[in-house]
Amino acid sequence: MKGAVLGFVAVLLAASGVAAAPSAELRLTPAEIAALAQGGAGPGSSGVAGIQTSVLAGDPTKAGPYTIRLQAPANTRIAAHGHRDERTAVVISGTWFFGYGDKADEARVKALPPGSVYTEPAGDHHFALTRDEPVVVYIFGQGPTDTVYVDPADAPKPKP
């Protein structure tokens, strides 16, 4: 299944144009991806505590294509927010519950199992959650990216 998902990711990248003219050749095995430096919820993520991100290609803070790996632990909730860039994502593992709208509403989520694809159109608000298992998602975009919460009170607070 993982091979099929990674193959699909390659086809998706080629079709979307996000991978056009990469700045460097890149080949990463799952073990190499797991060994990459992981940080908290980095650029292009929700900023929610517990979420880990790794930049697989590019730089989401700069102009140009990027790919990030986002890992959300079980029982994570991400409030409605948007990004200035258009993004496409693939669920690699776990079930991601994803919805569109200005308010996180569980009745509006769709369960996305491994191999699922979804989009985050520029400026469109969306939200997500995990239930009893962690989730890994690969997100492809054209930077620079940002995260803007519909309700600023929902934005994670930086640690002092």
C-alpha cells in the first residue's frame, strides 16, 4: 500500500506542476524521511501543539514549490483556517477527518484514509481532526505559505 501511495504522490506532483523545475534532485526512502529533522508545527501547518513537520523539498517560507510532511497525533483538532497558496495533499497513514468551512463542524468532515487526496484552495477555509490514531499527510504547495485562522482566538499561542 505504501508503495502505491508514494507512486501516486509522484504522479500527483508531476500532474500538478508543483514539482516542475526542482532546485535539486531528490530521492528519499521512508527510512530517510523518518530520519529528517522534525520540528513542531512549522510554516504551512496549523501551529497546533503536538503536530510535527518535516520539510521534504523546497522552503515553504519562500517563493517556489515545497513539500512538507505533517504528522498529527491522535485526538488532534485544528480550527478553521486558510493559506494564501493553493495546496494539494495526500494522506499517507491514518485516517484524516477533513472539512471545508468557516467553523470546525464534525458533521462536515469526510474521513480520508491512506491514499486519499484533498485540496486546500488559496484562501478557502478548512479544518481537520484525528480520532484514535495519528495521521501522516504530505502537503504540496507553491510558497510562500502562511496560516490564518478564521477566528484569531483559535490560533495557537506561541510559547514564552
